Amino acid sequence: MTFEEKTLETQRIYEGAIINLRRDKVTVENGTSYREIIEHNGGAVLAAVTDEGKMVMVRQYRKPAERVMLEVPAGKIDAGETPLETARRELKEETGYTPSKVEYMTEFYPSVGYSEEVLYLYLCTGLTAGETCPDENEALDILEMDIDELYQMVMRAEIRDAKTIVAIMMVRSLAEEGKLPEGRK
């Protein structure tokens, strides 16, 4: 039987612009323990597929990883915003694309051991190109890449971003099953 921890006390350690950090005292099977938990509003992850069956990707430097990463477009949910609203806004801001169709695929915890962040994955199709409007602190390269090529990159451990791996694997599965919208690979 799985033991469900109950929170006895909460202490706020840090409040930031993007994350907060708290320390919870919790019950465990043999007494009490502490959990450090990152609070985050969550984000929307965009599996944007062109009419030609390519996935729209962004390449950017990520300081925590100290490297350039190839990723699907994504962004944090702003206060008062729904994940769907975030999906539409972030795709336009980062890539310039506006989708005619946005479909919920799944949601997941990218790091359940210490963060309560939830990411919402959307399939975006019927893309119309437009101007990008990235955040002032973002420098992005936008690419359109073949789904099978991206899958092979995941399998060779060339793509290491978890949200991107989830998006690629789910889109590839849809493509193999012929479940991408008509006219698309």
C-alpha cells in the first residue's frame, strides 16, 4: 500500500518572478520528513506541425544546461491565463505561426520529485506564417524538421529536453497511425 504524505507545516523560502520555493514538513511512514518544492504556474508545450508534415522547432541557449538546446516551442502560463490561451500566444510569439486548430494531447509533470509544475501539450495544425514577437530576453532560431529525423535524434540522445521528447514521441505515434489532420504526413 502506498503511503500518502500529509503536510504539517509550510515555510516559504524564496519568491521569484518565475518560481517560488517552499519547504513542507510532511508525515512519512516512520514519522516526519521535509520536502523542498518548487511552485510554478505551469506551461504550454506546442507540437506544431506544418502542412508538409514538419515539426516547428526552436533552438536557443539554455543557461541551466549550459548549452544550445533544440526544443518544441513552449512557455509559462501567465496569471489569469488558461493553458490553451498560453499555447496560442506562445506559438505566435516564438515562431510567428498562428494555428487554425489547437488540440489538447496530454499533460505531465516534467519533474515530479521536487516541482509541482504541470505542462500541457497541444497539437497545433493549419499553421499560417507571420511575424515573431519573442520576449525581450529570448534569442531563438526557428526550424522546420522532419518528424522521423527528430525521432532518430531522440533515440541517439541528441535531444535531451523532456518536453520536446514527449512531444516528438506523441506526434510520431500520431503520424504512424495516420491520425494527423488530413493533408499532413
